[in-house]
Amino acid sequence: MSSYKTLVEKLKDYPYQHRDINWLSFNDRVLQEAADTSNPLYERLKFIAIFSSNLDEYFRVRVSQLRQLKRVDKSLRKKLALRPSKFVKQLLQKVHEQQQWLGDIFFDQIVPDLANHNIILLKKDELQDKFKKEALHYFEENLKSLVHSELVEASKHSDIFLENQHIYLLVTFEDESKYGIVKVPSNEDQRFVEIAQEDGKFYICFLDDIIKLKLPHLFEKETITGCYSVKLSRDAELYLDQELEGELADKIYESLAQRTDGQPTRFLYDEAMPKEVRKNIRKSLGLGKIDMVAGGAYHNFDDFFGFPDPTNNPELHAPEMKVIEHSGLHGKNYFDVIKEKDQLVHFPFMSFDYVQKFIDQSSTDDQVEEIKISLYRVADESDLTDSLLTALKNGKKVTVFVEAKARFDEENNIKWGRIFEEHGAQVIYSYPRIKVHSKVLLVLRREKNKLKRYAYIGTGNFNAKTSKIYCDHGLFTANKQVTKDLSRVFKVLEGKLIIPRAKHLLISPFTTRRTFEDLIRKEIDAAKAGKPAKITAKMNQLEDPGMINLLYKASQAGVQIRLIVRGFSSLIPQLDQISENIYMTSIVDRYLEHGRIYKFHNNGEPLMFMGSADWMSRNLDRRIEVLAPIYDDDIFKELDEILEIQLNDNVKARIHTPEEDNPFVETDENNIIRSQEEVYKYLKNKHQA
């Protein structure tokens, strides 16, 4: 085997896949689920919506950041080998291929399958031929006051403004000096209209097409020659000055309007739009050619999250999974149970109510004196926020850390922070340079004249809604070592400590990277000594160059590395003499895999950690993250067995390959393992035995 030095000379550096390219490979996996005819029809529609939503965020966040590189001085870009325009073109080519595939799946497979179940999604011509009267009546009753039209100059120097992410109809006329613009007033709850029911068939149309039928009335003085659906995506970043004066939350709140009128990043247009029209609109919006993305006649497919099922046919939907009652917590006093033994909950297979009820008990328990919680994404309205307000009403001291920079949730988070403040809570907002991504809760309860700490450490947000679609784990513990470390985390958030000096928890940006690096090196040393050496890890994303290079070294030393990475990975596995001992899969199924679990062989005394951090630079160095060691033997065994089920998934697991072609793990017909279903069965048997 060649030495590391020889390999570096050959390759200049370790192979490292750009995250933005590999992210598109993840969205391929989402499309695979949309194409999978073994999935119920409305599950396939859900994956269509997920793909669209993912792609919108991709352009608003990732492609937007690449475009910012174009502002860097050209000589500096050359030194850094940055060619953002060329790279974006590469991404756009891949996106175009995906959109073509999306169109094939939707129009050639899903629409006919809907029709086979008496759900007819009408095209514009079909709507006009069969149900024009009903459509025009619907417009008069429901849309007339909402639809506004305007005329703009067709000149490339005209001033046109389009709101972020909204669908517009661009109308062309015989008089080529002007265009018509109509905003489609839609969201996922009203994008689709059940226009008629005949002979047991349900006819549904796009809201856009109803408006198209009304265009001759909206532009009575013009002769219409064409109508094209368009959408503009704008930069999602707030670009706040890092040296802010005043409250960060106030500055963020004031800057949110930038999401509506910020810099354009993508203009999505109907590919049937004439070239001259595209050119004029591009100039009017101040876009480059690279920002123009051809699409179909309909946009915002994420609205299919709200596609109606007038048949109420259960066969078209994923079968219901009844939530599992936790044998240790259900109907019991949480403080008694947790004090005796650590407890572990799993979402969505168990209800988020277990977290909610713990906070409920804490808010009314006479012995509880203080509650501390970090909130990354606050639900708009929730029992959890009500319980925290109840705790304040009952005289508890409540400290709430609110992450003001949680992308797309800033406004809601800040709103709730202010509500908590008004009711007497100590509210701490995030800092300019660092996010708080940890999902932690600490309760201080006076028992026998001493304060005892109880904690919850999770992989997912304190959000009941997302807990129904994200696969996450949550640990309840009263372990003195763990809870003492967690109290130090909150002291850092409160500004009472600079460094938490934790001995048990892994806390970013303080100890997580160093601890993981030490543990990987320990496996390398064991492998070199001829001893068993193994690393098993599950995460959402893998991007940090330092961790990747260390994993490559571990592979070359003979460490057996088994990874589950749901999303993008910059590590390239299965490369001869570099990463041949690294095998990596991704599970994409009904629920979004979101848990992070890390396990090290550790010379036969395995160590396991669970928490909020991926192996990404931001999670290791620029966010407050918390991962808990698993000290309870029963919980270690439970997480280990769940992890083993996921490692052996041969139905919904794809293999990360150098070619990024997402091949499925080969199915053993005699031992079919669909991990989400098997984990559900495992937990059901364990807790209902």
C-alpha cells in the first residue's frame, strides 16, 4: 500500500467533494422516492414537494453565497482558484437534469396514477373546455379582490419588481412595447382548487389556470399573445454587520424585509418564453445569464404538501403508525423516574408529549425553582411555550436562550423571546458570530434542602410539529456529572463563564472537535498495533476537512469505518488506498433522519455520544452544540441496537459512491430490513412487553 506522502504527491491533496455538488446528489435521492412506485401515491407527491422546497432553499442560500464570490476582486479569485460562474454553470446543468426527471415523474407517472384513482388534475386547456363556467365563477367568488394586474414597459431598462418566491404570470401582447404582470395569490392550502365532481371523478386544477382564463378581462384593451409562469428567488442571507451596536435581535428583525427585496439569485421561467422576452426581463431585473433557469409551465411544487385528496382513500397514503407509549415515563412522575434511571425517547415513534409533560410538571411542581432551555426553532403556538409562561406565573425563574439567527425562523423566534421577556423570563439572544444549535433543557429542583439537576438533551428541536416528521432521540437524565456540565453550558450562554471546562459532555466550540479527533487517533493507534479498531457514526452532513482527512488516515491505517450520512458528504468513500475501509450509506424514507450518534470501539470498551452536532466545521467551531455520552447500559444497548438496524437497511438505504449514482443497497429477499419500520417494531416490542 502506498504511503500517505506518496498519495498526497499524486493527488496534491486528499480528495474532497464540494458540498454543493454532493447536496444535489442528496436531492436525487429524494427524487428516487418520488419515482418509487412502491410508495403510496401521496407519499410520492410529498417527495415532489420536498424536492422543490429543498431546491428553493438551495438557490436562496448556497447558490446565493457562490454568487457573492463574483464580487471578490478578480485577481484574488484567481489566487484562490475561485471560478464561481463556471461552478454555478456546473450546478445549473445538474439542476436542469433533475428538473427534467421531476417533470417525467410527475406528468408521466403521478398524474396518470391520480387519474386511475378518480383524481383528475386538469391542464389549462381541459379546464377551459370542460369547466370554464365553474372556473370563472370561482374567480368571481374567491379571487377577484386578490388578483391585481399591472402593465410594465417591455424595455430592458424598465423597473420591474417581483417579490421573493411568489409566482407571477408574465403576459405578452400584440403590442410588444409592454408586458402584463399578475401575481398569483397562492400558498399550499389554496394552490389547488377542487373545481368539479362528476360520475365519481374529482376534478382539480391549478389556481394559476383559473387566473389565466380571466386574463382577457384583466387586460381588456390588449391582444394577448402569450402567458408564462415566472418566479424570482432572492438571497436569504441578512448580511448583518458583525460589530453591531445595540440588540442583535432588533437588528435582525429590522433586516427581515431584505428577504422580500434582497438580491435576486434565480429567475425561474417557463421554457416556452420567447428569447427576446427573457432578455428584456433579465435586464430589467439586473440579472446575469447564469441567473436564468428554465422550468416548466408551473412552479412552486412545494405546494403539493397541501394537495387535496377528495377520495379520502387510505391506500393512497402511508399507513398510520400509532405512537408508542414509553414504558418508563407514561403516566408517571418524571422526577421519580429520571432520578432512578436515565430515560430515552424516540420521535416520531413516540410522542413529543413526553418532553412537553416534563416541562408541564416542572412548571407546576412546588419544589422546582428554575428552568433553563435553549430554543432553536420555536413553534408559532405550542403547549411548550404555554408551559414556560405557566412556570413564570407560578414564580419559577425561567431562562430562555433564543437563537435569533435560525434561518427562516428569525421573526417567530424573536417574537416569542419578547413575549417571554414581557412575562418576566430572562431571555438571552444569540451572539453575532455564533449560533446556539444545541437542544437542551435544565431543571433545578430543591430536594432535601439541596438543588438537584434534571436534564434533557436531544438531537432535534423543541418543536412538536417537526417531531412528527423528523427521526430524533432525546435523553432524560439526572446524572450528576452530565447535569453539572450542562449547568456550565447555560452559564456560558448567560455570560457567567467564558469556557465551560466540561469533563463529560462534548460542547462545541470548546471540546467537541478535540475529543472526536483524539478518539479517531486512538482507533488509528489500535489498528496500527493490530488490534480491532472501528468507528460507527450517523449524522446529517459530513463536511469538515479536518475530520475528513483524519478519517482518510484512519482508513489507511486499517480502521473499519461505517457511516450513515443522510445529506451531503464531502468525504469520498471507497477510493483505493485512500478510503477503501470507509463504507457510507444514506437513508431516505418516510421520515427525515435527523439523529446524530457516534460510536468508537475504544479497545473493547466502546464509547457512544448522542446530540446536536454533525461533523461540519460550523457545528464543531462556530456553534454551541451539546453531545451527551451514553453512560446508562440499557440506553447504550438500545441506541446500539437501533443503530445496527439502520446500518443494515436494505430497502431505503443508498450507497455513497465516488460516482454519486446513489445505488440502493442490495436487498436480501430472505431478510428485508426497512429500518424505520423495523425501529418502530423494535421500540413497540421493547415498551409494550
